[in-house]
Amino acid sequence: MAEVGWGLPRQFVRKLGMANAPIIEIYRPVQSSTQLTTTKGEKKEAKIEGGENEAVKYNKNTYSQATTVRQLTEDGKHRPKPLPDSDGIIDGEYEYWLQPENPTAMGMHMARCKISVEDNWNADDGGSWVYTFDAIKDGTHDQVEWGTVTVTGGYLEATAVTFTEIPEDATE
């Protein structure tokens, strides 16, 4: 029986194109702030006289994962940003993994993404950072893949992350 992948996720990134790049875990997110947004590919219609469609075609979807983390810890200590930025721009491309609270539930993987960050403040959370992970097409992967994310190491101390894709034609 499949497990629901809800609850407190763990999120990891590793910079691409850098030998032995460290695995960086993003701090625990603000409740209900972690969300994948899919933008449907543009619809193209081939109209014939009278307005009917002779054919319809869609461009591929695009994907953006966002998460919010607080700048302060529970005991009021300031956290360093997990990724260095310059006015919101984070240099390079990254690989991204999301492991649900239940590590056997289906997680998410982006083989390639670009990351940006926004400084934020509101009365509920105080200072926070909103990280956005925009999927980029990789030649051998879909932009977003679903499967099991296995992590070696504790919170903020991951030493390895592996991803096992669940084939789209898998049955329960």
C-alpha cells in the first residue's frame, strides 16, 4: 500500500559541475510553505473555417518548487543562509531532492534546477527566506521525477542522497 507523502519534508541540493560538491540541506520549512507549482504548457490550436479545431498541441509544462524558512531558530539565534546569493541570485545550477516526512513515501527529484531567494518579513513568521527551485530540462530526465529519496545522515548533516525513480507505468 502506498504511503501519503505529506508532513514535514526534508529538502537537499547539490551544486552541479563541481567535483565533490557538498550536499546542502535546506532548513525545516515554515508550515505549509513548501509547494510545487506546475505551469501548463501553452496550448496551440489549428483552427479551420467555422472556428473548429483541426488539431490541438501543447507545449511541455514547467515546474517551480518554493519553500519558506525562518531566519531565526526557535531559541532566537540567527541562521546563516544555506546558499550564498547576490540580491536573490544564486550562482550556478543545482540538483534538488525532496523527501517527505515518511521516507518510504514518494518524494521528488529535479536533476537540474536554478535557485533564487527572496528576503521576506511578515508578522506571523518574522524574517524569512523564500527559496524557489525552477526545474530545467536535463537531457536524460523529466524536469520533475517521482520516487523514493533515501538520505544518509541526520538533520543538516546529510552525507549522501539517492533517488530511485518510480516508473510512470507502475501499478499498485
